[in-house]
Amino acid sequence: MPHTLTTGKPLTRLTGRRPLARAYRAILWVLMLSFLLLALHIWREVKTEVDERLGATTRQFAQMARAEFIHQEAMLRLLGSRLLDAGALDAPEKGRRLIEEMQRINPALAGYGLARPDGQLVLVSGVPAGRALPNLLDQEASHDGFLQALRASRMVVGRTYFFGLLRRWLIPVRLALRDGDRVRAVMAAGIDIDAPEALWNVMDVPPDMHVSLVRDDGYVQLRRPVAPEAYAGVYDHPVKWARTQAHDPFEAGALTRSEYVQGFGLSVVSAYPGGYRLRLFGMRILIPLALFLGILLTGYFFYRSACRSQKRYEAGLIHQATHDALTGLPNRHLIHDRLEREIAHAARQDGRFGVVYLDLDNFKQINDGFGHDAGDRLLQAVARRLQAVLREVDSLGRMGGDEFVVLMSELGEARDAEVLAQRLHAVFEQPFDLAGRAYFVTASIGIAVYPDDARDVGGLMSRADAALYRAKDRGRDCICFFEAAFDQEIERRTRLEQGLRQALRQGELYLLYQPKIDARSGRWVGAEALMRWHSRELGEVSPVEFIPVAEETGLIQALGGFALERALTDLRRIQQLAPDFQMAVNVSVRQFHERDFFEHTLDAVRRSGIDPAHLELEVTESIMARPIAGMERLREAGLQLAIDDFGTGFSSLGTLKRLPVTTLKIDREFVRDIETDPADKALVTAMIAVARELDLQVVAEGVETDGQTDYLRAQGCHLLQGFLFARPLSLDALLEGLAANHPQGG
């Protein structure tokens, strides 16, 4: 299949995707900014929340620890006072019941001991009476703590240690019992760090947080949470610790808050791992991030979908702007663009190509006869046939109407285009289906060759068009190459069109009348109004030359209206001599299709005062292919209707009997040779017989010999018209002829 014309650049710059992309980027920036603001808000919330948790936990733990130590100090002081009152320093067994009672009341203390100021233990819970007890000053682990207790007025807290006898980790505490400035005894005890009753074990430490109770000497007094198997590593060795730095003793870079427990030489340090904020932020941002990414992906999907839709829409617009809607072929704009590129290519390669204009002959008759829908289907069928015979390198387009253009690339010689044109011409050898009927269509072809005939787009197109019109002038259904003389013809036609537009205003159009003769009596009973044009610039112009131009340019409506008005005016004068004289006016099928034609015609007849029966409208037989409903209105108003050139194209007896016509006019083509051609004689005889059976009047055109007259009269032809009787006459000449033909004015 040949390619259709394409263009390397858009004929119309479409920027629909740019606003779409800008809108998408703007929305994307808004979403990103919104997400960043949300992330910043979440980060601030996380930071505030972590800081508040650390601060609250630190304060609460410090309060718990201080309260626990104050509580245990009070319990020791109470127990010691009771032991002294019971004389336990001298008789230790007197105090054992008090210690056991205190253990039940306060299980957080794992054990109790009572020592004299010299350090000698006299009573220890859980140690049977009579067993020798050590001196605390003699024990390295308790020496410093005992001396510190002797000097202190409050309970002294020692380093956390593992007490093997009870298999527990304890916080040793000592409290000097004084009487004024004199120390009477020292109470010793151990707080079980894992005792459920200890206040620090009542408090819940937030997940991922560690709380440490650190001594000023760098030893950890208590840490929560810690696995029991890790106690030794936590409590047995000092850590790098400085109360002024407030850092976590076990993890550098941790997030910490600290508070000093006044009176006990301890600091509470609460800590989150260094990456906790980021981890918590990641957890908090996860759902918004997923939503954001989901929105981005969804938005991108819709953006791409919108881009594809926009691209298809733009492609559709470009296709509509550059292609014919009926056939799908490139239109005039795209053809022009393609020709420019082909010229540039041929100029570089020193090549040759041809531009072929192809126009369907008598396509207007098809539209008028079969309807525009049938005409459209014919154009589509022609386009398919033409595409089927073209080469891959050739291009096909539609200029508009019934005119096609073919770009024949890569021609070796100029006449190679003729071979290709013959292939195009051959597609019309087979009939087309029109309204269920096989109908033969012909085409005229004009060819211009680059660079022989022109070197630019305008020149090639105008000269291919000129060659096409020459093909029309040569009788159509042929192929014609451009020749230099055609330029003069193009100029002539342009001058005709421009001059015809001025002719009505300048009064250059006029009518002549060719009489119609009664075949029996020889009297002039009517006339046909024939339009003539005498141009001030061009001189006398033949109707054969200007009527087709008027048809093509749409001026035929104005010319037809002028002819009708003038003929009716002249008929009033004629009927002063011949009251029954009938006037025939030619009407284009195109006029019949005008919306206001019937109203204007009937209005003109009413204004003229002429009997409608004396006016006959002649229309070519192409109207038989598609009868017009308004014809009935004309007949009902009394006007006569004639089918002109009967037998030359669309004759259909079935249609003829349904048309409201009154007259058949036999074309001069059949009359010319009736004396010598048996076929023409038979056809004319049949036409007259058909008209007789349908009760129609018959007019024979082109009668030029007596033999023709005799034969037509013998066959029953009613009226004769031709040069034998009179050439077309001016109104005055017609009136003179009537006066001679009707000596009594009748």
C-alpha cells in the first residue's frame, strides 16, 4: 500500500501538554512541600515527645528513689530506736523478734544488722545466736561506709553488691543512731534491688528507655531495665561518669536527661538509644510516607494517562487539521507541506517527481441525482481504488470536492508519470455501486512535473490544475500534461470568473430567444430564453465558456434569477402580440436545491402577472436520478416543467412516470443524424412513443433540415426548435418575427 502524505512538523503548534505538565509539577511541588511540612511537624512532635518522656521519667524515678531511701531511713531509725530501747546492744537476742517483725513489715530490706560504734556487729538477721559476728571496720567492703555513717547525720548508701548468703544484689545502707552528738549504735541493712515493694520497681520504664541511678564515684547504684545475668557487668565496675556532663554511662551518643537526688550523692540518668528519635520518627512517618508515595504514584499514573489522552487528542486534532474527514486522506494543508519537502529533496538529489490532479467527471450530477450520501460513498470508494494501485513511494491526498492529488515520487523521465497516470485512470474501467445500481464514473487527469513545469509548490499545483482543466475541455475522461500555453487558459478562466462577478452589476448580461415551432402549423408558439454575455473587457463570451464557470463558482443562482426576471418581463410584451405564447427558462439543478428557490420563482411569477401555464422551467435530466419534492409545488401552481437533453444520461422510465413534468426535449445529439443513422431514428421514435403514452409534449432540439422536420412531424413530435426556423433572436427581432408569423396578432 502507498503511504499517505505525512509531515515532519506539526502544521499547528499544539501546547496542550505544556499546561498539563506545569499543573502536574505544581501539584507535585505542593505535595512535596506539604509532605515536608508534615514531616517537620512529626519530627518536632517526636523530639518533644522524647524529651518530655525523658524528663518525666527522670523526675519520677528521682522522686521514687528519694522516697525509697527516705522511707528506708525512717524504717531503720524506727527499728534502731526500738532495738536500743529493748537493750539489744547488751542482749542481742532481745532484738531478734523486732528484726523479724520489721522484715515482715518491710520486705524490701533483705537483711538487718546492729553494730556498736566500734564496728562490732552484735545482731544480724538470719544469723543464729551464738555465732561469731565480724567487725565492720575490719571488713574492706564495709570499712569506708561504716566510718562515713559515723560521720553522717543521715542514712549512708553504699555501692550495690552481690550478697552471696542471700544470693541477691543489694544496696547497702547504714544509719548512725545518735543521742545528741554521741553515736550509740549503727544500723546496717541491704535494700533488695529486685524487691517488688521497692518504689523504683513499681514504676514502669517506657520501652527502649534505660534509667540509671549513678553514684558520684562512678558506680552504678541501680539500672532499669537490665537482665539479671548482666548485673555483675553493670554494678561491679565503675563507669566513666561526670555529673556535670549528664551522659548515659553505658552508651555514647544516647539521648539523656539527668536529675540529682539531693542528700544521697546519686544522680538519675534516663536515656534513649542515639537513633531512637529517628526510629520513632520513621515509625510515625511511615504511614504518611506510604500515603504520599501512593498519591505520587497515583498522580503519576493519572498524569501519564492524561498525557496519553492529551497526546491522542492532539494527534486527533492534528489529524483533523491535516486529513480529509471523509476519506482519511491528507488534505490541502498537508499536501502543501509534503510538496515543500519533496521539492527540497528533489533539488538536493537532482530528481524529478510529478503532481497529478484527478477530478471526477460530472460528479455534480451524481450528487444531484443520487444524493450527497451516495456521492460521499463514491469518493470513499475512489480513494480506496486509487490507493490500491499506487506504489509505496507515491502519495495520495484529497484537495476537496471530487478532486484528488497524487504525488508521484522518483520519476526517471517526465513521461513515466503517464504510465502511472494510466494505472490511476484504469481504476474507473469498472463500475461503482450507486444506490444499488452499477454506475460508470470517469475521471480527468492533469499532470505537472518538477522541475520541467515549475519549481515551487504554488507553480506545480496551479499547473497541474491547468492541465486538469484542459483535460476537461478535451471532453473529459482523459489524461493531459501541462503545456506552456495552459498559462494563458488559466489567466482566461480567472478573468472570466472575475468579470462574471461584475457582469450583473454592469448590465453586461442579456437574453436571446430561440423560437419553438408548432410542427403541424409552423407557427411560433413559444421560445427558449438563452443567456448571453457581452463583456466590456473580454467582448462577447460564449455561454459554453461562462456557464460552467458560473456553475463552479456558485454564480449560477444569481444568473438564473436574472434570467427568470428578464424573461417574465419580456414575455409580457410578447403576449401583447401572441397571448398564448409560452416562455421556457433554463434552470440549473443546483438552483432547485436552493432552499428559497421555489418561493422566489412563484413570487416572481405572481409579480409579473403572467399566467403560470405560459412559463416553462427546463432542467437537465440529471434531476431524474434524485427527484425534488418541490417540483410538485411548481406544477400545482400551474407552471410547466420540461426535461432537457432527454436521453443523454440519467433517463429512467420508472422515474419519468413519477415526475410532475409536462415536456420532454430530445437532445440535438439524437436529432442530428436521424436521416442517416437507423439507431438515432429508432431512439427518437421510441422517445416520442414514450412521451405519447405518458401524455407529455415533445420538443426536438437542433432541427436544421427539412428531412428532419418531416420525419419528426410524421412521428408525432409536437414542437421543433433549431436554426432551420430561426437562430436565437433579440426581443425586438422576436417581436418582428412574431408579427410576421402572426399577422393578426393571434
